Amino acid sequence: MALSPIDDLLVVGGGIIGLSIAREAARAGLRVRLFDKGEIGREASVAAAGLLGPQIGVDRPEPLLPLCLASRDLYPDFAREVRDESGIDPGLLERGTLVVARNRGEADDLDRQGEFQRSIGLPVERVRGEDVRRLESSLSEECTEGLYLPRDLSVDPVPLVRGLERAVERRGVRLVRGTRVDSLLLEGGRAVGVRVGPDRVKSGAVVIAAGAWSGEIAGDGLAPVPSAPVRGQMICLGPATAPGRPVYADDVYLVPRSDGRVLAGSTMERVGYDRRVTATGIATLTAAAVALVPALGDATFHSAWAGLRPASGDDWPALGRAAAPGLLYACGHLRQGILLAPITAVVTVRLLRGEDPGFDLTAFDPGRFRRGAQADAAPLTRTLRSGDDARSRSAG
Ligand SMILES: Cc1cc2nc3c(=O)[nH]c(=O)nc-3n(C[C@H](O)[C@H](O)[C@H](O)COP(=O)(O)OP(=O)(O)OC[C@H]3O[C@@H](n4cnc5c(N)ncnc54)[C@H](O)[C@@H]3O)c2cc1C
């Protein structure tokens, strides 16, 4: 169903997804207002590690892969443009990712991933024995098997989000901070704006990009997409002797920053809207990081934080048009929202303009939850394991 032509857009949520959409829509000539219940970019987006690793853990076709690969390939231009538009450097690192294995089972997984990825034409290099530590000399001697993904990137989400905030303001996007959108405004079944307290704010189209809170925004007779938070804790060590590129292992990943610090993440915990850092979280991540890179045992403990990843009802994003004309969703990006921000913005603006999105979005249809798929919201507290489902392996 094509949207009627619109010239103004209201975006709900000022994380990396909402900001990227606002920027792309402003570039396309739309008048854009973006509402955030708090400060811009203070939730999941600035807690992220910044892995841009669509190939990590992939050993079979999956519907999100084309979007993930396309988004990674957009990143060099995206990061450069944000830097040029804002004067803030998002710290893009173009050194690939090294996925490591420390036992036979994990090494077999790397074989499968390498074979599948080669079969679909992705660049990938299986490394063994001393070659693993020739790539990253700080790794423990147990790391004798690896998969090098040369096209992967990483970015520092904190300056990236600050840069996006400044870039969209310079493009004329109106950022409305500290203003919670309560519900959708519907007229004749069409979304015509939002309710903010007692006020009705009219708009040609609305995009819900409210992260883990997206499910709170409903309209008369229109159920919201389900959303839930998945807490991720992160520690930061150093400056330290650390790998020069992201290293991804079964129980922890390490991401170096340009100033010599190294991040170690992350937990996957379904504990509601609880953003606390816990003793167990810090202890588990620290032990796993030191086991992977022994020299980190001597590093200064710099800081720790947690963020709430946005999960939808089935852990795939909700991306595209809703049943009500004029309403689109761009939420539920879980572990891959930093990676997926550029392509989410492109696809959303194509849909707003009535164009073909260029990708098959069937699996991400926001309406699929009305047809019965519901979240498995079982409480879950653990660090990342590569034995989890494919999506949980493939980013932060
Ligand atoms: C520890 C950790 C590590 C991660 N590592 C990676 C990684 O390496 N690579 C990767 O790609 N992804 C990673 N992620 C995932 C990534 O951070 C998220 O997928 C992404 O940030 C989601 O962005 P968002 O804009 O949808 O949500 P958010 O950044 O949470 O933004 C949502 C915004 O909506 C606002 N909002 C909510 N409700 C309302 C309302 N009613 N009205 C107005 N405003 C509202 C909020 O205030 C918030 O600012 C990680 C996440 C965590 C927690």
C-alpha cells in the first residue's frame, strides 16, 4: 500500500535508528521533527560496542543477512558524511574481525561458517595455529583456530550518535527533547500524528523508533508491536595491550578504541527495564576478557555500563509499514542496531516516498505479531555464547 505523498515526518525516538532516519528524511527534502522522552541518544545506542560484523557466526542463509551486509557496506560513506556534517569523528576502524575458537566444537563451527560464507561469495579466511597469533599477538596460546572476516568494521557509537545529533540539527531537523510521545493519533484508520500529554501533534507520517519502549506506543484500535529490553553489560579496560581489531570468542568479544582502551562485552539478560551494572556481570566479563588476552589482567579498570537492547516479539526487527497508512516502524534491532542504522534509514525513507525498499522485508513486517507470533520472554542471565541462535552470535 503506497503512502500518499507527504512533506513532513515525525520520528519517535532519538537513538541511532531515529537519528539516522531523521537525517535521511531531511536529505530527501522532508520537514522532520524528532521527539525523545529524554536527552538525545542516551539509551542503548551509546552503550553499544560498535561491532559492524554481519558475518560473525553466520553459517546459513537468514533473512536479515542482506540488510546487514548492505548496511556494513554503507558505513564508510555514512561515517565520513556524519564526520563532515558534524565535525565529530565516529572512529571507524577498517581492520576486519577475528573470530576465534578454543576447542574442537568451536573450530568445527568456524569451518561451517567459512564454508557457507565462501559459498555465497563473502570474503573470509580460515586461520590456524601460529597464524592466529601472527594476526593478534596478544591472544592467549589457547587461540589456535580463527576465522578472519576482512570486510568487517567497527565504530565508536558515542561520537557517532553525538555527530548524528549535530548533523541532523544542522540539516534543520527539529529535535524535541524531554518530551514523551504517549500514543498515536489516528483519523479514519490513518496515522496523522501523535499525542503528547494533552496535545495533538499532527504530521504527514510517523516513524516509531523508540527502541525497547516502542511497544508502549499504541493508537485507538491499533495494537503496538511488542517490545522488550535485553540488558547488555559492558566493561572498559586500559589503556592496555590489546588486539588491534575486534576479536570475537564464544564467551566474550573485545573491541579496541583508538585511544588504547578496550571494551569487553557483553551480557544478554532479560531482566526488564533494569539498567544496573552488577558484580556478576563485571566479574564474568573481566574473567573472560583476561582468559582471551592475558595481558588485560594488568590493565586499569576504566569503567562499566549497561544498556537495554530493543527486542521485538520474536527477536527480529520490526521494519516497514504498519496496518495504518502513514505509520512505519523501525525498532527491535536487538544486537545489531548500530550496524543496521544506515540501511534502516535508507529503506524507511524509500517506503515513505512510496518507493520499492530494495529488500525483502516480509520477515520484519510489523503486522506479523497480530498473526500470533509472540516473544519467548523467559528470564535469561548469561554472557554471550556462540551456541545461541544465529542472530545472537552476530553482533554486540
Ligand atoms: C551492551 C550493548 C552492546 C551492543 N553492541 C552492539 C554492537 O556492537 N553492534 C551493533 O550493531 N549493536 C550493538 N548493540 C545494539 C544496539 O545498541 C541497539 O540495537 C541500538 O542502539 C538500538 O537503537 P535504537 O535507536 O532503536 O534504540 P535506543 O538507542 O534505545 O533509542 C531509543 C530512544 O527512544 C526514546 N524513547 C523511548 N520511548 C519514547 C517515547 N514514548 N517518546 C519519545 N521518545 C521515546 C528513548 O529515550 C531513546 O532515546 C549493543 C547494545 C548493548 C546494550
